[in-house]
Amino acid sequence: MYVDQGESRVCGIEFSMGEAPAFIEDDLQKGFSNGFDLKSKDSTPTVIGNKAYLIGGADDESIRVQVLDHSRGGWVNPTVLGTKPKPCKGHSAVPLNEGQILVIQKGSSIDDGVWFLEVDTQYVREQRKILGTEVVAWSKGVKGNAEKPVVISGPSGVGKGTLISMLMKEFPSMFGFSVSHTTRAPRNMEMDGIHYHFTERSVMEKDIKDGKFLEFASVHGNLYGTSVEAVEVVADAGKRCILDIDVQGARSVRASSLEAIFIFVSPPSMEELEKRLRARGTETEEQILKRLRNAQAEMEQGKSSGIFDHFLYNDNLEECYENLKELLGLDGNVTAAPKSSPYGVDLPLDLSISKIDQKIIINRGNPELKTATKDLIGLDLSTLKGGAPRRTRGLNVYAIDSFSDELNGFNQLS
Ligand SMILES: Nc1nc2c(ncn2[C@@H]2O[C@H](COP(=O)(O)OP(=O)(O)O)[C@@H](O)[C@H]2O)c(=O)[nH]1
Ligand SMILES: Nc1ncnc2c1ncn2[C@@H]1O[C@H](COP(=O)(O)OP(=O)(O)O)[C@@H](O)[C@H]1O
């Protein structure tokens, strides 16, 4: 078991992966005279093998990392890859294995505060070869093992947005909307970042070129697209992602690595579709006519393309919504209430962390661990997937109750 002692560990330099070689100890001490502030509350040296990783302080708007590498003659500023954590009020770090350090940010919410610094994983080794420098890479720990995303397509005015709103309203903790980018102008009630990311065509075209989009298409004369980030932020929150995209977009997603279920919504008739579009009152006459012309082709493609797993017929809205819920497995027994879990809790400044096998215990400020209370949070590391340069998914965060096995194990070991 490894126990992070907080500040005393920083000053006393604890060696966690076996005894540190003497030269590392010497070099670390030299660090004091070379201006490395090892005594600083927010700097944590963590030793793995023949190297020490000094994590702390701010650099380019993220936490700074320096590597003490005896074979390279001392302290090195590595190339830092991945999405980097913002500077924070302090952190605790614990090595998980020879390749990863777990960093918990103090004073943040647990949803944002769990990070992995990869120092010797396959990705880091590959990058080290390519770049020829010392490399470390950050990856954010997220829940993210949600069910398959749901792609909903259908002609303009058929009721996609209405059905999605109903679903999000009834199951807010279960579903998250993939906010697309578009070059079309916002409608009256539409908010940037909520309904769409409204953007300039040139900016969007550059982002598409830079590989930031999962899919994109030209629809009714405007550019629309789903960014990789739009889908990831929903998955990060452990929610099931809903994408409202056209048939071309659905085809691209089908061909991508994103495993999703595909639903096509049809209107009862073209006359009814026109009525709904006109009644919505958000388009000019010219735009309505263009949408109606396109609707015909979309209906044909939707039915014949083989892309869609399910077809919904939106005549009576309530009936259609019930059918949608049924095919998503949301029958009458599903409750909309979120499960009680420590997600969303804040991590205080005086936390400490301990590692037992594949589990991390975060003590939120109760120094007497034996009187375990709601102050203890467990992190199960055995379900982790992915890693730098993207997210580390499958983070299982749970409240530890005083009689749990984890705690008995902890008490015996401490
Ligand atoms: N391919 C693709 N289509 C999208 C995306 N976002 C929205 N769309 C589609 O663009 C079309 C027009 O959307 P919008 O302008 O909001 O009009 P509405 O469908 O009449 O509400 C609809 O078919 C949407 O499904 C996206 O990110 N990618
Ligand atoms: N089953 C339905 N019956 C009558 N009106 C509907 C039905 N479903 C949706 N609507 C209405 O039709 C209009 C278009 O729906 P909307 O959800 O904006 O379509 P989409 O997102 O597919 O373009 C809205 O004014 C909505 O209230």
C-alpha cells in the first residue's frame, strides 16, 4: 500500500516504487539549490525507477512538469502532450505503476479533478521516439462508459428537436445533447453553445481540416458538423449522447469508429410536414421551400440507405415519444432520479490519498481514517480504458461506507 502523506511527503521526498537510487536522492537535494522549489506546497516529486517527476507550479496555463533524469545529467523540461490540467490550489500525486502517476487536484470537483500523468506508457514511448525528447502526457480521468450514442435524423420540421427535448427533460442525468457547429444564423430563442456553436464558415473549414470533426455536411446551404469534443464532453459526464444530424452525417458516423444506434423519424405526410414547418415560424418562405424540397430526398435516403436501425413515425407526438423511449430501453421501470454517488462533490485542500491494489481511497479531510465516514471516496482503477492524448475513461467513483471491505482492508494495512 502506498499512502500519500501530503505536505510531509513533499518535503521528506518519499520513494514510492521501491527505494530510490542514491543518485536520485542526491539530485533531488541539488534541486533545492537549483531553484526547484521542492518545499512548495504545490510541487510534488514522485519517483519512478531512475527518474523523479516534479509536478507543480504553473506553466503555460497548466500544471508544470519537470523530470529529474540522472542519465541526462539532471533536470529536464519534457515535451508535455495531451489535454493539460489547469493550475490548481494544490494536488496529491501517487504512482499507479511504472508508467502512470495519478494526480488529484485539490479544491476542485471530483468530476474535473482526477488526472493521469503518463510517463512511460506505449503512447509516451512512441512519442519519445518521434520527437527525440523526454515526453510526458496528461489524460483526464472521466466516467465515460455510457451507453451507445443515439443518432436521430429526419427531415426538417418532423419533430426531432421536440422529441429530443422531451427526452432530455425527463431524463436529464441520463442523456446529453451533442452540440453541433453550424454556419447558419441563430434563430430567436437559440443560444450559442446550447443549441449550436454558431460559427464562421472559414473557422469551421479550418477546424474540419485540422481533424476536429467527427462528421460534417452541407445542409440546406449551410455547413453543419459534430466535433469530436461535442461527443466527448457528453461521454465525460457519463451520459448517453444524442446527435441530431442529417442523413449524410448519419452515414459518416456509421462509417466512423463511433458505435451508435441510428433512428430515422418520418412525418405522417408531406402536407403535415409543411404545416409543422410553417407553424414553427422560424424560417423565411424561401428557406421553407428549400427544406421541403430537401425533405423528399431525405425521406428516400433515410428509407433506402440501410443506415438506420429504427424508424419512428411522428404522427401523434405522445405516442411517438413513448415508442422512442421503448426502443431506448426506457420502459416504465426506469426512474429519472440520478443514482446517489459522490460525483459532483468538491475536493478540499487538505485531502490525502492512499492506494490499495487497484483502488484509491481519497480522504476528504478526516484525519481519523478508522472512523470512516462520508469523507472517504473510493476510485476503482480496474475499469480504466483509453489514456493520453485523450481521456482515461471508466473512472468508477464511489462513496465508501464504514463497514465496506475496502475500509477493513485499509485498517488492517495502515
Ligand atoms: N451532418 C450534420 N447535420 C446536422 C448537424 N446538426 C444539425 N444537423 C442537421 O441539419 C439540419 C438542419 O438543422 P436546423 O438548421 O437546426 O433545422 P431543423 O432541422 O429544421 O431544426 C437537420 O437535418 C439537422 O439534423 C450536424 O452536426 N451534422
Ligand atoms: N407529432 C407532432 N404533431 C404536431 N406538431 C408537432 C409534432 N411534433 C413536433 N411538432 C411541431 O412541429 C414543429 C417542428 O418540430 P421540431 O422539433 O422543431 O422539428 P425538427 O427538429 O425535426 O426540425 C414544432 O413547432 C413542433 O412543436
